Amino acid sequence: MLKEILKTIRINHYIKNLIVFVPLVFSMNINKPEACLQALIMFVSFCLISSVIYILNDLTDIKSDRQHPIKCSRPLASGKIKPLTAVWLLIFFLCIGMFLAGSLNTLCVLAVVSYIALNILYTLKLKHLALIDVLCIAIGFILRILSGCFAISVIPSPLVILLTFFLSMFFTFSKRTLEAGMLDSVNCRPSIKDFDVNLLKQFIIISAVLTITFYFNYMLDPLTIERTGSKFLYITTIPFTILMFRLIYLIFTSKNIDDPVHFIYKDNIVKSFIIIYLIVLFITLKF
């Protein structure tokens, strides 16, 4: 039962919420225990709230998931988890997630409530609208970044907001491309049925270029240099860019995979460059 619960709450997707720690790192508050604790609380809160949304989405899509070659194995679609059990999990996670956000400040609660409202609209209607669905997911990631800023009381950088927006667009268009590649064997979501795979791939390239551009600009931004005390952060653009290239390669060549998160966990080259990136980031922040 525990294994099925972990699948239902999508614990492997909690990696997406690590973005909450970005303001902590680049504001150089990572050496402050109180700030680290506040960011950790916000991270846990967003993990729980994101699980609430995943459960709600699975409850809404039980019938369509049963027709999907991959999603049919999800605990709710396969019947391994009963809908009533999922509802109780949803309520429990919602209460704890809101309590944790409330223990920080009002702005954190506002960010979480906005995320919940956005995703309810997304689950019920917006996910069926082409491009609007991608925009909703991008806004969801911006709310994560903002919550990380609110938790430790720092002002969000416009460049980080734009970087987050286009990076989330990159991953979402990647997911849509992988799903569209399975169109012959599954009834894909309405928002991508009319998309040509080549057009989706162009969206991926555009999003990747903008992501790398805003990342590079943020690393060269005088405010970033002043805040971190490092003039060498631009070096991290090299492993960051190679990592993006590797993800694009996997997305364009893989079959029977419907989520790019799979590559982060399963591809050794991707994992290696994530480690290299973190090492280079750590070194450049020290000089």
C-alpha cells in the first residue's frame, strides 16, 4: 500500500519543487540556519500541495487514464488505490501544506493558494486548451520561485522570473512532444491533438534558447555579482547548456516515454552533468 501511495502523490516529481531553494542560494542566505529552515518549510509545503494537485488530477482523469498505455498503471486508474483513500490523502496533505505555509507568512500562504486555484482551473478546464495549458504550468513554477523569495524575505529578480518561465516552458513542451509521439497508440490530451510534432520541437528549441539566454544574463547581471560576490558565475553556463543539449537529444530520440523527468532519474549523462553543474556552481560562489 505504501508503494502505491508514493506513486499516487508523485514523490518522484518533488524534484520540481527544488526551485524553491534558488532564491536561498543566490541571495547568499544559505549560510543562515534560519533562512535555510524557512526555505525547507516552504519546500515541504509545496511538495505536499503539489501532491494534492496530482491526486485531484488523477481523480478527475480516472477514465481517460485507463485508456493510456502508461497512465493506466497509476494506482487510481488501476484500482490499487480507492478514490475514497485518495480523497483522504488529498485532505490530509492540503491541511499540512497550508499549515506549513501559514507558519511562515501571509505572502507564502497567498502563493500556495494561488497555486491551488490555478491548478484547479487547469485540471477542470485549462489543460484542454492548447498553449494555455503550458502557460498555466509556467505560472505554477513562477509561484514556486516567488514562494521561495517570500519565505526568506528577499526581492525576486526579474531575470530569475523570466528564466523560470522559459525553463518550465521547455519542460512542458518537451512533455507534450513525448506525448504526441505516442499519438498513434493513445488518445492524447486535447491540447496537443492538433499539434504537429515538428512544431512542438520548434517550441522546445525556442524555449531552450531563451532559457540559456536569460540564465547567462542573470549570471552576468551586476546585481547578481554584487549579491553573490562572484564574477565567475557565467562559467556555470557551460555545464548548464550541455545539460540542456542532452535533454533535447533525449526528448527528440526517445520513444514510449511521456515525461522528461524520467531522464533526470534514469539517464547517467544527465545526472553526471547535474553533479558537474552543482560542483562548478559551488566553486564559483566561493570565488
